[in-house]
Amino acid sequence: MVVVPWQARLGILLVSCSALVYLTKLTVIDNISGTVEYIFNSFGFLFINVLLVTLVINELLSRRARNARLEKLNMVIGIFFTEVGNELLKRIIQADPESTAFGSSFVLQGKEHPDEKAMERVVSDHRFQIQHEKIDFKEIQDFLQEKRNFLLRLMENPVMLEHQSFTALLQAAFHLTAELGHREVIDRLSASDQAHLAGDISRVYRALAYEWVHYMGYLNRNYPYLYSLAVRTNPFDPYTRIEVT
């Protein structure tokens, strides 16, 4: 049994309705020349009508698809910071001798909205240099090895391909994971090797800070309840508390 697609059935129905309208007009009004003229006038405008409808519908569908992808992407970014990003930032910031430069703009407690522009300027001007003597490489190695499969799954997510800066962050984090994973005796590294690893950590540090700022802005605009939790787990604020006071 041949199944006629719904598009074909719809086309047949619409054409039949048009034919019925014109036949009714000819029968009731009996004006062949006027009907033919009207048909050609309508047919001439048909192409413009199709163009306008196609452009409008295509734009609406594209915008809807783009918003859906953005929603999924930010959901993945949120999961990343919950599972990896916030904790990694807390461990790295301790080794940054200039961490106080983040200042009040990164303290979000009590603020209705984050000052994204000010935070972006701070991130842009910050050096993100860490003192390798203050880094617990073993602690970071264990943490990232524990999250290795999670990072791999994020890298495999096709949604990530549309967000270059976050993809770069994942690549930097996974590179650091691989570097630390290849050190069998992590607690007896040479000074030069520690400096090399500190450079890899600084790369992750900068990317984390950049993405964190933009993610805070997104949460504040779209999900105030998630933003509230993010403020209470702010890795840049050493005095923040998870309990609501």
C-alpha cells in the first residue's frame, strides 16, 4: 500500500480548495475574463509571497534553533563549573599572589546584578601568573584524574563546537590533566618541571575566569535562582557561605 506523504495530501487539498473557489466564482458571477485576470494577478504576486514567507519563517526557525543550542550550551557550562570549574578555581587562586586584584567587582554577595564590564576589564588586565611553590600538584592531579571521564564526555559533545572559548577551556583543562597524569612521582618534580606545569595551570586559570564571568551574567539575566547559588559558591570570594543568611 502506497502511503502518500502529508505534504502531498496538504498540497492536493489546497489546490482543490483554490480550484473550487474559482469554479464557484465562474458559476455565480460568470465573469471568465475577470477571473482569468485575477488568477494571473495572484500568480504574479505568488513568487514575492513565497519569498517573504520563506525568509520570515526561516529566520524564526533559525532563531529558535539558535536559542535552543545556546540554552543547551549554557546548561553544559553550568554542569562543568559545578563539577570541575569552581573547585579548580579555588585551588588555583590560592597560588596567585595577585588574586586580590580581582577586588570588589568579583564579590557578588548582596549585589542585584554583576558588573560584567568591570569584571571583563579585570580579567583582561590580570596576569594570571601563579607561584608553583604554592601549588599542590598532587591534589590537582588527583582531582583532574577523577574528573577525566567527565571532561572527555564534554569534549565529545557536539554542542561544544559552537562555543570556541569554552572549547579552548576544555582543551586546556584536558591538556593539564594529561600532563599531570604522565607524572608518576608528582611530589618530586624539578623546579623547571614545576614551572612548566604552572604555565599550563595559568592557561586554564585565565580561561576559567573568562568563562565564569560570562556565565554569571547569563545566569543573572535568565535564572535568578541559579545565580543565587552561584553567588554563594563564588570561588573568587573567600568569605562567601553556602548558607542563606
